Amino acid sequence: MRRAVIGWLLCAPALVYAADTPDGRWQGSIRIPGRELGLVVDLAPAASGWTGSLIIPGLGLKGAPLSNIVFDAPRVAFDLGAALRDPTQGPATFTGRIGADGTMTGELRQAGNVAPFSLARDGASQVEAPPPSTAVRQGLEAAWTGQFMLGDYPRTVTITLVNHPGAAATATFNVVGKQVTDIPVARVVEEGEFLRLEAPARNVTFEGRVSNDADVIDGSIALGAFELPLVLKRVKGAS
């Protein structure tokens, strides 16, 4: 019995430390004017930093991936990336504080609005992995180029899509402005007539609608808080 008690005491510091981290499933609600929305946040350690996903049933969000997760005990912050993004003010952001009683309280900020939230830790994290990339139709395997304006300066974008036998498509994403930037694409998805490329490492997303003849992709590029129109056209001879 004495050995068991000593063993428990030796483990106690680790248990206290774990309770002070955001690791776990957090359940509670967001209070917006005239309405309370259920909220579930899952956070877990990753190879580098943290990973997480979010559920808000009242807004149709299930397993929405979290971006820019920062933990500086007892504070934690993250945003929703492309989900609930405002075209001019950027993604919805959460900032919270973890209490010694196993709660997390803070604020959601989105498009100039602020809503308090309160959560309680409710077991182990159940982070949902983002959906995998898909293959793209043969007609989209090509180099595509277009321009967008950021400030008064044009940027030229070139995106090249490539399928792989038995695997999903990959893409190279190159932006030329005052300097040349190669953006690492983590996810390529074609759903119906829509194409989406995600580059969370640079907080960049492109989403567009493919024309019937698959020669134009009419869409927009999200660069952090900025969302700008971007029309891509097939590079002649590229396939």
C-alpha cells in the first residue's frame, strides 16, 4: 500500500502539468446575442506544436481544422482558417485561458464581433484529421496562370496540377511579385466543378470554379486576412 501511495505521489506532478495544457476534448458553448451555440474543441500535441479541430453543430461545422495554434500557459489561441473567414477581416479567432479547475474561458472574434465562450475538459482529444487530397480530372492536369492585385502591385500566380497513379493529385504553387515565392500545398481537392488548394503553412488558400471547357478556373485567393479575386487560365500547350 505504501509503495502504491509513493508511486501516486511521484506521478502527481505530471498529472498537474497535463491538466495545465490544452491537450484534450473541451465542451461548452459560445454565447452570441440572442443565442447560445454548442462548441466542442479538440486539441492535441503534434510533431511540431499543436493540432486541433472544432465542432459547432449550430453552424454546420464538424471537424473544422484549427490553424495557428499557440499555447503559452495558461493562454491558448487559435483560428478557424478558411472556415467562417470574413473576406476583409480574416478568420474567426479564439483566445482563451485555461483554469486550474479544468476550464477554458475566452472570446471568439469574427468580423468585428466578439462573443464569450466557456468550455470544460471532457476526456481525451478526438482531433479529426482534415479530409485527404483527391485526384483531379485529366483535363485539369496542367499549368494554370493568373494575376491578382495586392495593394498597387500585381502578383502572377502559376499553379501546376499533377495526378499520380493510385494516389491523390499534388500541386506546385508559385507567386511572382517583388520576389518569387514557392508555396507548399498540403491539400488538393476537386469536388464537382470546384477546385480547392490549401497551404496552411503560409495561410494561403485558393478556391475556384472550373469552366465547362476546363480552360478557366474562376476563383479567389485567401492570403491571411485578405481575400482577392483570382482567375486562372490554362497555359497553352500545358497538359
